[in-house]
Amino acid sequence: MVMNGVYDHSGIKLLKDELDINFYKIAKDTCFLTPSLSTLKQHVSSNHVYTVQRMGELRVGWINQDGYALALAGNYKEALTRFDEALRIEPNYMHAWNHKGLCNYFLERYPASLNCFTAAIKLNQQFIEPYINKGCSLQRLNKFERAINCFEDAESINPNSFENWANKSISLIALGDFTGALNCLDRAVVFNCVAPSIYGLRSICFFILERFNEGFEDLKSAVELDSSNRTIIDLLKVYDTMV
């Protein structure tokens, strides 16, 4: 890739059409759901229990805590039974709909996850998470224009969401708008400068736009942050065919 400190660009343009397809596949496999399972513990919090108490259904809070714990352990199917139980008691519990949608997403039941996120949005149109997650489900169903609409709705609620800018870039990559995707990724990196996948996605845009030096620099940053990241490993395999 690098010869005497100079990036070797030979062969890149000849492979551009093939690379576009590979890059999109890699981009589509990079989604930023919210909250991630690693942050679900933060949602078993006093403010959630307080919301349940105001509804007069304390039991719902305990059931949801069970669901969160199961989801954290990767037991998505069992977690779904707990969220369903909670929703039978309180059908308007928005967080249960959102987290039920996440479980369906991880089970690759994308139409079902879409229905859950839509239900959550109807219950609270000012809560950003279901909009972002609905957009991710639509991406998995190859409905990219509709996904962008969700991300734009989320942007109107909070223009400073790292997840929203990152996910919007993936839909734009799918639609061939690499300049627009790059603009989104530039916004995303402002809010999270240590996410290796962002640098990987940005390198995709730089390469397609034939801004090779910047592409290699971002790939280098991504490797330094996490050489085991799936997106980065896939990108390295593609880039290895060019040298």
C-alpha cells in the first residue's frame, strides 16, 4: 500500500466497479443501533422505574429488567417473551416496544422489528431512538430512501446524534451519494472520534471519490483503533486486492 511514504494507487481505478459492490456490502453490515446492547444496562434506571410507577404498573418495570438482562446475555428469543409480557400489562410502554424491536432486529426479523419501532414512535414522537432503529431496519430491507426519512426525522429531534449521522451515511452509500455520506461521517466523527467503523466507512467514500491518500489515512486510523473490527478486516481484504 505504501512505498517510500507514498501511497500506491495503481490498480485502484481498474477495480472501481467491483469495489463499489464490496464497499456497500461492508457498509450495510455496519449499523449503529441505539441503545447498543452494551448500554442497555443504562436503561434499567430509576427514571424508567419512575415512569412505570406513574403508570401504576410497577410490575412492568421488573419484567422489563428481566428482558434487558436476557438481551444483554444474547438470549433474544427469551427476552422477547418478557417484553411481550410487559406489553400485555401496559401496551403503551414505549421502551418495551423499542427494545422488543432491537431483539427482533438481532434475530434478523426485520419486518417485525420495523413494526415495533413504528409502535414506539407513535407513543412518543420526540424520542430519537426508535427513529434511528427503524431506519436501520429499513436499510436491512433495502428501503434506503425511507431509511433516510427516518434519520432526518431523528435529526430534527437531536442534530448531535453520532448514531444517526453514521447510519444515514450507510443509506447514502447504498444510493451512490458518496459525497453526502462523507458529509454525514464528518459530522459523526465530531461526536465520536474513537469509533473505528466510522473511519472505515469514511475510507470507502474517499476511495470511491478517488481521494486515495485520505482513504488510506482513515484506514490507518481505523486499524490503530481496533485491528479486530469486522468492518476494518473486510476493508483490508478488499484493499489487499489492489496492491
